[in-house]
Amino acid sequence: HLLLSNQLLKDLEEVKEFLTKATRKRIRDVLMTEKHKLEVEIKNQPAPKPKDVAEEEKSSLGGYTVKINNYGWDQSDKFIKIYISLNGVQKLPAENVQVNFTERSFDLLVKNLNGKNYTMTFNNLLKPISVEGSSRKIKTDMVLVMCRKKQEEKWECLTQVEKESKEKEKAAYDTSDPSEGLMNLLKKMYAEGDDEMKRTINKAWVESREKQSQGDIPMDI
């Protein structure tokens, strides 16, 4: 912006100089028009930012936040252990790795790792945890979140949402009618499949309808 403003000022000075020398009205009119245009353009130039503000903006641009989606987990009698891979995390000051626990959730925040912030949130944990007994450990290229179980029992999954999802899926196939279970399975495969899978299921569907109409297959699929 500063360079552009300097160029415009130089242009304006030159136009003013030509005006002092011009004698023909037509030339003076053209120069006056140009002078006016330049003055408006200079007026509309944004004011230069103070250096410290510009530097602060630049540094904040590099510090964007990344949501962590990949993790591994394990459990013992007393703890649920969540493993989060983050290259170089062991080089950070310990206070840059923060975990906030509640009875059924935790939030992880890793600040300024290679110019980025990393966050991970787990809500609706399957069972209650002890806030006081939970902690985090920083290892080489990894953060380990230790959730202390309130009761020493095996967890079938990490969150309530996962449990409900599994139960719905199980219910879809546990039907007294085998053909209904097969239909549900085919629908799921079709919804999640690629184009090749969709073509294969469509073909099987058409063939089964043809056979059924000829009386070969009594089962409705």
C-alpha cells in the first residue's frame, strides 16, 4: 500500500507540473481531470497499519486451530486411556498441554505446536469418571489422556453415542424375518458403497425381482 501511495503522489506532482506549463484549454482540462482522479485515489488509500499491529496479525494468522479426529484407546480396571499422536509435543512447555475434565467429558487443548493449536473434545462419555483422579501424560510424539473410572468395570465403547449407534445397527439385523434382515443389510451396503457396489446391488435386485415374478423365489428381497 505504501509503495502504491508513493507512486500516486509522484504522478500527482507530475500532473501539477504539466498544468503550470500547459497553455491550451483542452490539454488543461485533460490534466485537471487526471489531477482530480489521482487526488480521489490517494484519498481512498487505506492508512498504513502501525508495525506492531501488522506483526501481531501476522503471528495470529499462523496460529490457527486444528480439530483432532484420530486417536486410539485402551482400558485397564481403573482407567480409560486415550492416545493422541502429535509430532514433537514433548518439546512444548507442560502448560501448553491442557485437559479439562468433567464427570462425563474432557477437552484437550495443545497450544502453539509448530505454529498451530490442536483441540479435541469428548462429550457424553459412556460412564462417569473421577475428575480428581484423571490426568494427562506427555510422551514422545503423543499425549496420553487418563480418565479414572468411578467404578472398576469394563466399558464396551467410549461414548453414549457410540453405544446407541451400535444398538441401532444390531436391532436392524436382529429381526424375526430373515429377509427383512437381509434387506436392511443391503440398504446399508448400498448407502455406504461406491459406484461399483451400487451397480452390483442394483443388478442383483433386478435379477431377484425377475426370478420372483417367474415364481422361482418366494422370498421378497
